[in-house]
Amino acid sequence: MKAKPGIPSILKTAFINALVALVLFSLMVGIRTEAGASGQLTYWTRFGELASLVGAVFGGSIVIELLRQWIGPTGAENLVPPAVKSGMSFIGRYLAPALLIFTLLVPVIFYDQRYILDLAILVLTYVMLGWGLNVVVGLAGLLDLGYVAFYAVGAYSYALLATNFGWSFWVCLPLAGILAAFWGVLLGFPVLRLRGDYLAIVTLAFGEIIRLVIINWQDLTGGPNGVSGIPRPSFFGIPLDNSDDGLAAKLDIEYSPTHRIVFLFYLILALALLTNWATIRLRRLPIGRAWEALREDEVACRALGINTTTTKLTAFATGAMFGGFAGAFFATRQGFISPESFTFQESALVLAIVVLGGMGSQLGVALAALAMIGGFELFRGLETYRMLVFGMAMVLIMIWRPRGLIGHRAPTVYLTKAKAISSDLVKEGHG
Amino acid sequence: MSGDKILSVDRLAMRFGGIVAVQDLSFAAERKKITALIGPNGAGKTTVFNCITGFYKPSGGAIRLTHDDGRTIALERLNDFRIAKQAKVARTFQNIRLFPGMTALENLMVAQHNALMRASGFTFLGLIGAPGYRDAEKRAIDLATDWLRRVNLLDRADDAAGNFAYGDQRRLEIARAMCTEPALLCLDEPAAGLNARESAALSALLLSIRDELGTSILLIEHDMSVVMEISDHIVVMDHGVKIAEGTPREVRDDPKVIAAYLGADEEEAAAVMEGGS
Amino acid sequence: MDYFTQQLINGLVLGSIYGLIAIGYTMVYGIVGMINFAHGDVFMIGGFIALITFLILISFGLTAIPLILLVVLLVSMAITALYGWTIERIAYRPLRHSFRLAPMLSAIGMSFVLTNYSQVAQGARVKPIPPFITGGYTLHESTDGFVIQLSNIQIMVVVTTVVLLALFTWLVSRTRLGRDMRACEQDQTMAALLGVDVDRTISMTFVIGAALAAVAGLMYLLYYGTVDFFMGFVAGIKAFTAAVLGGIGSLPGAMLGGLAIGLIETFWSAYFSVGYKDVAAFSILIVVLIFMPTGLLGRPEVEKV
Ligand SMILES: Nc1ncnc2c1ncn2[C@@H]1O[C@H](COP(=O)(O)OP(=O)(O)O)[C@@H](O)[C@H]1O
Ligand SMILES: [Mg+2]
């Protein structure tokens, strides 16, 4: 290797970085503007903050340069030695069952901690969304930037059917999924022959269209005010409340609002596991293999007589359906929904979970959802800094592991032994 | 040329904007025979394949496929996946197109997609684990295993196709095409990049496909030792038109063919002479 | 008819701003094949820097409006260009030969960073400035009292756009940098073998794209009189839609797409409903792509098998 850069060169790099930072931050940080009482803009200087930021960049650059020398030129990949890697794959085998058992026990362990239960429900919702989108992006290799649209369709389907017609959650849940799948087919049919980034922008546009229609169609959706008073789910007909025919009264136990939270927890866990089960099964069926083959090479699929349009459509519709289920759950959990919950940021978050998880890996997606939502939650106190840190984390994680946490694919069928396939061989689709 | 034709190409033309890739091309392929399509690089052979297999829509002409039962299909009117699915024409590609992130076995399972889809009740029966589907899957694995054995890749069934050596990938692609149980197999330069031993094995494989399974083969090939050894009939193209056809012996002695190759490339011309003598 | 003409003018002005942003998307796409999701936010940063520079200059007692405009233009172009350069260095260059989705996610992350950076640094409230450039021309006054107005600021937006486009076309077609850019677009490996400094060319692409976005930011500030930290998202998506509509990778396409989106939006608001103007723009994008899968001026993709 080349000679290591000496101290002067490190200092020089740090100095240049600091200089760039000085120019970048000069006006944006050094000057603070605010509209005064009369609407007149005023400004004041913040040179102290500016100086400390530039200083931080200077110091940070030195640290990074030193670290880089220390680790070596190939960068972060080498941070994990092979022994640890093989150890990790060993853990990997037992990680999924262990995680599942732990998840099942969460309401028991944290029964008194409402906050943790709520957070766990949130994480599971994103696990489910991630698994749903994984069918589209991870398996079929179709880039969907508007997944949140199907989440919204599911949520509004349940909310409107329940508030207008009084239909129960258990009737609406399948309907929400079917309606979302229906919208998936409706969008997918004309656009799925588009390739790559054209498909990406069309799905993004579709997500925005759905959101804007919800905002504007006030008679139906309540517009920006959303839908409130959405019925809470019942335990198969028995309400989970304080009333005389509530579950607590029937079981002759003392009522506690936690019952409902625990019920919601197991409900979303069941829905997520259903998604997982269906995906694992589908992967081993011809349709699932066709999805993955499509991701690998669409032209070859056509030469083998696979109808690529319907194959893509089924992937799109399946993913949409799971999104619809998750949406219905979201509506019943919140009791209130509004278009604010269905922005592009949500789609991006779910996509980030899928990519970070390692496209196509069920365990990876679950871990990524836990890391992302949990990590996001850690910064709750810092409100405005939260998205800033989240964005930075996204950039850094992609640079660190462009292929996601779980970097291999498990075969769907084998003769003698299932061998993991390195993700370097796995394609990621063009559509 | 007499006998039972499986494929007849009639006045086929293919233009890309101003470029005329194929012009007024007519030939036929006989059932249960190996028909070779040869010609210098850029002659338009791959384009003919793409027209037959529906990847290009021909600018003119007709392509007819006649099945054993006498059913005739106009291939130029079907689009790609239907040609493989309904007309039972399978193909390989000049630039190998396997599913690199899937195992060899998975590649061959994907090839049986349509049969398995039907068996899985379009997924619904499969999802609930119906026994009928499980039997069908077992049979599909058996067929795949059989083909892996034929192409001598059985011990690598569970390895990712992307990790295979070049020659192995070529053979796997042929096995994958055969798993669709085609009536006509179209191979685009299957011997390209193979060494002499691999080429010989390939010839044997193709002959066994013809003789044991009775599958008709349409073959594009540059390796004249393979072409001359196994072809029943040869069609020679140059600059998009047919310049000669006949048995290997007839073609080898045709001065037009020699001139075409000489005009194209010294090495290829030498290959023609060598392969033929 | 008068109403129509007025809307046409408004639509063209809005379309010019979209077009300027769209060029940044299309350039980056053409050369590195990625959607630079952060580009809308670069536009927003450009607007903010212009605003802050204005404030400072005015508080220094400067009154000559042309001079102020010139300084603001140069400062915001320069600093925003540096933002473009830095973003490429930090978030995209390490991922240049990586998997397709990695740079896209990195770009989305970068977009979040910029949005929230500016929220943290400058607060969440909308920032208004007093109108700088006032006055205009009355083109036509009909008997029922309807007037067609062409304001000076509208003229300025369109003239600036045309001048920049001319400059930019010259840059791409006549200069060495433009030649290098086209070479990298065709084949980066080959370009590198022929002695093109690929890294530098890509950096310059981001720098130019960001500078154009800064101009768009300034125009937006002058035209609408406000900036806010969230304006990059909507404008960015619109401009990206414009780039795709025009055929991504095509520079005239970007401008054409920008004008188309600007006109659709304006006319839809004028004749149908304001609330659904974006729905109209996105729906037309989808419809166009169904019939022209590579946009209005995009090169059709040939599938070689
Ligand atoms: N999709 C396409 N677009 C434009 N020209 C093509 C296309 N496909 C093939 N061609 C042209 O057709 C001619 C024949 O090519 P090809 O069929 O690949 O030749 P061969 O397989 O005999 O070497 C070449 O000149 C090639 O450039
Ligand atoms: Mg060829």
C-alpha cells in the first residue's frame, strides 16, 4: 500500500474540510432570520455556533482520517473479521426463533410499561409494512416509492366503512386488504411495463395523488381534519372496555386499559406473522420463484414462458394487500387518521427498512424496523433534530452496508443442502 | 428439402430504422432434426432468433410453427412469453442469461413455471399445501434433477448459478430451456467460449436431445467442428440474406459460403475449411 | 380569452422555475444514472441563502436594486453550488458503483438532512420578504375591466431562464467540460481511459445543477416573496416529474417538461380547482408515461437480447 499520509496532510485535509464547512454554514447557521411581530424580517448573528460547528468539522475530520489509517484502505467492510462473521451466521440461525419468543413475551415482561408496549406496537407495524413492501422491492425487484398509498387505502377503507356503516373490524380487515390490492392492480396494470426510475416516479406520483385526493375530497374523507371516532377493535365481538359486557366484566377481572393495548399488540403481531408466513410460503411456490426470477432477469423469464405482466401485478397486489391490512390496523389503533400520516416520508421510511434489512431477507427487515423505529424513538426528546439524525443515519448506513444487514439469500428449494447465496450475485431488478 | 417441417420461415424481414438486419429470408427446419444457422458476425442470425422467439416484431414475413398434432401457430403474431408457453419454443441467449442469484436447481424450477402454476391452482392450492401440488413439485424436482445429471451438473445443484464457470453456465442454460419441455429448441452460439473437450460434450448432448427426446433444434454456431458434426441441415446467412443452404457437405463446398467467410474474417474462413475437412 | 392569456403568462413563469430545477435532476441522472432526491432541497437552500444575503445587504444600507440582485445571485449560486459539491462527495461518491437502491436511499436521507438542517438553523416559520421588484405592464384591458398584467418580476424570471439556458446549452455543446460530461454520460470507463477526469466531471455536474437550482430559488423568492424549509420537497417532486415527463436525461426535455407542468398546474387551478392541481400534474405524468414510456423527448430504450 501507499505510504500513510503524515500529520501535515491530515491537518491539511481537516483544514480544507473546515473551510468548506465555514462557507456552507456561514449564512445558514451564522445568521438567523425571523419574521418579527409586524411581519418584517429581522436577523441576528450566531457566530459562536458557527465557530463551534466549524471546529467540530475540523476535529471530526482529523478523527476520521486517523481512523481511516487505522482501519486500512478498504474501509468499513473489514471492521468485521471473518471469525465474527461466521459466528454471526451461527447466531443468525437462532436469532429469528429467539426474537419471536421474546416478542411473544413482550406484553408479559413490560405489562406495566405502557410506553414500551406502544413502541413495540409501532415497531411491529413497521415490521409488517416492511415485510409487505419486501415482496415488491426485495423479491420482485420493482421499485415502489408510493407504498404508503396502500397503507392509506387500507386505513381509510376501515375508517370509513366502520364510521359510516358500523361494520366491524373483522369484516373490514379483509376488505381493506382487498381494496388496497385492487388499487395496486389498478395502478400496476398500466405502469408496470415501465422500467426502473420511471416506475419509481410513477409510484411516487401515485402516492401523492392518493394523499392529495384524501385532503381534497372533504365530503368523504374529512379532508385535512381526518376521520375521528374510529371504532376500536373488539375481541371477536366482545368489546375491550369498561362496560358490563366488556371482556373484563365477562372474565370477571378488573378492567384495565392495558388489556386493549395488549390485545392490539397481539393483533399486529398476528398480522405481521401472517405476512411473514405468506411471504415465506409464496417464495417456495412457482409465483414466488417467478418474482425472484423477474428480479434476476426479466428477458430470461419471458423466454421461459412466464407472463411478466401478471407476475409483476401479483407481486404489486400482494404487497399492496399487506399494506392495506397494516393500514386498517393503524386506523383501529389510533382511532383517528388524517392525511398527515401518509406522506412520502413514510414511504421512504419503509423503503429504507427494506433496503437496510437486506433486500428479500425477512429477518433483516424485522431487525431494520427495530433499529430504525427504535433508534428514531431514542431521539424523541430532541424533536427537531430527530429527522436530521435520521437522515444522516440513512446516508451513513447506506455507505456502510449498501446491501443491507443480511447479505445473503436463502434458496427456496434444494437437493442436498441449502447453501446461502452471497448477495453479490443477487440482482436487484430493473423495474 | 422434403419431409416434416416444424418451423418454416417465409420472407422474413427485420429493419431497425434504416438498418436492414434481415431481408427476404426463407428457410425451414425439419422435425426431430438439427438445423444450423451460420454466417459471419453481424449477418443477422440472432435477429432471426429474436423474431422467432417474439423478442422482436418482424417488419415483414411469416413464421409458422407446426406441432406434432398438426396444429400450426403463426409465431409473428404472438408475443414473447406466449411463444414459449403456447408454441413451446425455448431458447438460450448469446450472452448467457441465467438467474445468477438463484441456485441451478431453482433455475430449472423457474423454467417449469407454467406447469407448476397450474398444479398449484394458481397459487391458492399451493398456499394451503394441497397434496396435488406437492406431487407436482416433486415431479418438477425430478425433471430438474434428471437434466442436471444430463448436463453433468448434479453435484452443483444447490450452488448459485452466478458462481458457475462459463461452460457450466452454458450447459445449465440449455438444461433450463429443456425443462420447459419445448418442441423446438433454439440455441444461440452454445459452444462460444468452450474448450475442445467441452465442445465435444456439447455435441453429444445436442445429439442426445435430438435422438432420445426427439426435440427439434435450431442452432446458431460459429464452431464449425460442432456444426459440421451434428447438423442435418445448414442455412448460411450473410448481410441479412440467405446465401446458401444444404447438407454440411454441400455447404462446405459452396464457393459462395467460402467467399462470405473470407470476406468477413480470415480466421472464420479458416475455421470453415478446417471444420469441414 | 384575456383570462386565458393571463394564466398562460403565469404558467410559463412557474414552468421556467420548474425547468431550472428539472435541469439539475436530468443532468445528474444522465451522468450518474441516479435520482438526486436531495435536489429539491438544494433549491430550498438556494432560496434561503438568497434571502439571508438580501437581508444583510439591505441592513448595510444598500439601495441600488440591480446591484443587490447581482450580489445576491452570485452569492447564492456560489454557496449553493458548494452544497451540491459537498452532497456528492459525502453521500453519493462512495456509492457510485454500488447497487442501484443504495444511492437512492442515501439521496432520500440527504434530503431529510437538508430539510431539517434548515428547519433547525432557520426555524420552521415561513420567511417573507417585502416585494423588491414591483411594477409591470398592462398588456391589454378589456371592456369588462379585466386586465392582462405582465409584471417586471415575471419578465425577469423568463429572461433569466432563457439567458441561463442559452449559456448552459453553450456550456454543454461547446466547452471541454460539456464534452467531458457527454463522454461520461455515454461510458464512464471509456471516458476515463480517454483521459477524462470522471470524478471532477461528476462533481462539476452537481455544482452546475446546484447553481441553477440556486437561481430557481432566488426566482421563487422574488416571485412568491417567501421561503420556508419545506418548499424543496414539493418543488423538487414537481421538477422531478417535469424531468421525467420531458424524458429524463434530455436537457430540452427538462425545460419542456417544466413548462408543461407549470402550465398544467396554472390552468387547472384557474379553470378547475386549486386543490387538485398537483393531482392533475401527476396524473398527466402517469398518462404520458403509459403512452410514451420514456417521456416526451427521451430516447426510446432498445432492448438488446
Ligand atoms: N435492437 C437492434 N437495434 C438496432 N440494430 C440491431 C438491433 N439488433 C440487431 N441489430 C443489427 O442487426 C445486425 C445483425 O445483428 P445480429 O443479428 O446480432 O447478428 P449475428 O447474430 O449474426 O452476429 C447488426 O448490424 C446489428 O447491429
Ligand atoms: Mg449473434
